[in-house]
Amino acid sequence: MFLAESCAHKQQSGVCPDCPVRARAICSALAPAELEQFASIMQTVTLAEGEALFNEGETGDYLYNLTSGAVKIYKLLPDGRRQMTGFLFPGDFIGFAVSDTYVYSAETLSEVTVCRFPRTKLERMLESYPHLHRRLFTLASRELATAQDQMLLLGRKSAKEKVASFLLSLRERAIQRGEDGNPLYVPMSRSDIADYLGLTTETVSRTVTQLKTSGAIRLLEGHRFQIKDVGELQLLAEGA
Amino acid sequence: MFLAESCAHKQQSGVCPDCPVRARAICSALAPAELEQFASIMQTVTLAEGEALFNEGETGDYLYNLTSGAVKIYKLLPDGRRQMTGFLFPGDFIGFAVSDTYVYSAETLSEVTVCRFPRTKLERMLESYPHLHRRLFTLASRELATAQDQMLLLGRKSAKEKVASFLLSLRERAIQRGEDGNPLYVPMSRSDIADYLGLTTETVSRTVTQLKTSGAIRLLEGHRFQIKDVGELQLLAEGA
DNA sequence: CGCCAACTTGATAACATTCAATGTAGGTGG
DNA sequence: CCACCTACATTGAATGTTATCAAGTTGGCG
């Protein structure tokens, strides 16, 4: 829960062409010359685990693109109840904004590097490169579809279905990023998972144990899950 | 659950300039000349209550803009469990697509009129008018924020908080559309509301009764709710 | 006026939460 | 290097909110 100010700010130009996540990030819509201008308004920032990128309610001065590590996005109720609205991985864009303040909080789950864009400068650049809006629209639509899947999960699935769905979606995204997804790296705590799935830590723990006992998964060292039977998990995820 | 084919298809050009929802719809991004081209690829369609605009899994041949009436958007699990992902009102856009098939179903809650756009033609038009993507991005971002609020509701709020939040958000949107929002028109059934809030019809009914008994609301004729104490409802919605 | 669907109300049950205790692993300092 | 400490995870028992099952009631529409 520390602010981003405590971290190293390195101004780096000319690194974008070699960026490992460029194909999936917003930058994929840019020609080389544009990419250079893009890089000129951007800072590469490294954050330690547990640091806040920003908090709900703060003025949204920066937008981010995650290049390594993982980030959690959440909203809070006045009494402290928390709902994760997403987990972000390399290539993901952070800070879709409708208002001038952030409508959710973002915090690192691991050491993280991000490309940070001052909002005003990025907006000015978007004026000149309208095709970037197309890219942003695509990314936002995709996130919207994910959000709708999550609503189905939160509103209508049982604890077991939720956990199975969660593991499968993490795996799916890992594969999208070019990892093999099995064993699956699960960097978030039981409590983070619980707040993502609308459950308690205890229920998540019990359910994971059930899946372990039933032989669908196996827990490995270092926050890694081995999925022993993907098909089984897919059946569980949809309530079969 | 009937298909849209059974309804009247009226080709109407030149009506857009007078459109009551233009300011809030995607069309607000268009200059008069562009609007005319827009209208030329569009059909105005009227549907009766209970008709499907499209179903999850069908090829997404059309996009829609709702001009009157109300529409429900939902996803289904294989065993029939349903999650509403949204209710749409005049001015709302239907059919943000990431794939070539619809990822949810849309069905009318009342008699409805929509502007219907063939996807391929609209996409071709988007090529020539890139600023439309900006508009689409804004609309998608807004929907994304709404979806995140809904995740918080589904994952972390009690039945009472859910119902209170629901009524307030309906009211908020009615006000945005220029209606006064009190009494509030609630065109959806208890079952629709339940599937939106992740509850059962019985629980929604009981909770509404509670709100009625506590004096926060009053039920009027014709699917109308009078909110007697907005502040009270706002407190309930956030768990105070 | 009567019928059917939607809504309400009641009794019971289940799933997940809450409260509580124990177990485990990673990191720190002696 | 090991013991300790803390945070995280697991397990257990009891409780509670909401779901389920089952009647009734209302209201809209032919």
C-alpha cells in the first residue's frame, strides 16, 4: 500500500521496438515513427510487490501499460469489503477512464514494470493518431466481454465452479501470452482470489483442497498449480 | 423468444437529425453529412415485447442502437442458469463485439425500436470515419465502469444492498436520459431483476417487501416504484 | 368474468460465512 | 545456520443468509 513515488523512474527511449509485449499491447497499432513519439511521452517505471499504482478516487494523471509482473485491480465498499475486478498481466492496459479520477485501485502482485503515460500527453497524441482509438476500443471491448463472463461467475456459479473457472481463465490467459499454462503460476493470495470470486479465503482454501483431493489439480512449490485434468476442470467450471 | 425476422422492417432515411436519443448515442460523433451516410446503411426496426434481437452464439451480423423501449442482455449456463449482464435503454448501443458471434443474448422488455446496422457495412464506414472509434471507445469504457460496479454488487453486497443499488442505478440512468426518475419505471420482472442481481425471484420479492415496509419505497401502478427516501436508499445500497 | 402468469409469503434446507484454532512457509536476526 | 516470527493457508464447528420447495394471492388480459 505504498505510493508509486518510492520507486525508480527511468526514462528510456528506443526500447519499444524490442518490447516483448508490444504485439498484445496498445502499441501494436503504431508504426515505427509513431512508436518513437509514443516512447517520448512515456516513462518506464519499476515497482516492488505490494505497491499501489493508484487508488480509487485519486485524480487519474497517468495511464499504464504493464510489461512485466502482475497487478490486481479492485474496488472497495465503505466498510472495507473488497471486490477484485481484474488481474492484469504483461501487455495489459491500465486506466481506461471515463472520469478524471480513477474508479478503482491498482496494486502490484509482484515486482512489476510498467510504461507510464501522462494522461494529458497521451490524449493529445490520440488526437493525431486516431487509429489508436480503434485499438483502445478493441482492448476495451475485450475487457468488457471478460467482465460479462465474470458477472456470470459471480452471480450464478457455485464455489467449486468459481474456482475451476478461475484457474482455467488464468491458464487461458497464460497461453495467450505464450506461456504453456501448466503448471500454472498463481501469484495472488487466497484472499485476493476470494475477493475476485466473491467468496471468503476459507471457502477458496476448502475448495482448492477439494479439487486437490479429487485429483483435478496438484499444488506445487512457489504458487504453482498443476492442472492434472483440464477437461475435468472445464466440466466443473460450467456445473456438469 | 421469437426471432427478429417476424417484425416490421421499415427503411427510413433522413430521420436521424430529429432523433431524440442522438446526443447520447454513437451518432453524436457524426457531422450532418456523415449522419446521412450512416442513415443509409441503417434500418429502423420495431419489435414487440419478449422478442429476441439475437441469441448468444449466433453470428453477429447486426449491431443496434436502441431508440425506444428497453432491452435485457444476458448469458446462460448449460443448465439454464441465467445472468443478466445489463439492461439497455434509449440511446444505448448493442453489440460490442470481439468475436464474430454474439457472446450474449438480447431480448426486448417492452415494445422497442432500434436502428439496425449490418456489421460489415458499419465496419467499412468506421474505416472512413475514424473518430467514430473514439466515440465507441468512450461508450465501451463507460460500460466497462458499469460492469465493474456490477461486479462489486454481485460479489460483495447483501440482498438488501443489491436491490437498493439496483433501484438507484435505474433512477440515475433515467435522470441521465432526461426523465425525472421518481416515480421510477421498472419494466423488468422480478425474475429478470433476480438474474441481474444474482438472487432468486423470491428473495427479490421479499427484499422489495422489506423496503416497502420500512418506508423507503412505495409500489405504484404499472411497474412504477416511488422512492420515498433517496438518501435512505443510498445508505442501504452501500451497507450503512 | 375467469384464467394464467407473475408475484408474494411461508417453512425448510443448503451452501457459504463466521469464528476459532492449528499448521506451514518464507524471511530476519541472533 | 537455525530458531523465531509473522503472514498466509488450512481445517473444524456453528451460524446465518439466501435458495429451494410449496402454497397462496394478485393482477392483467382475453
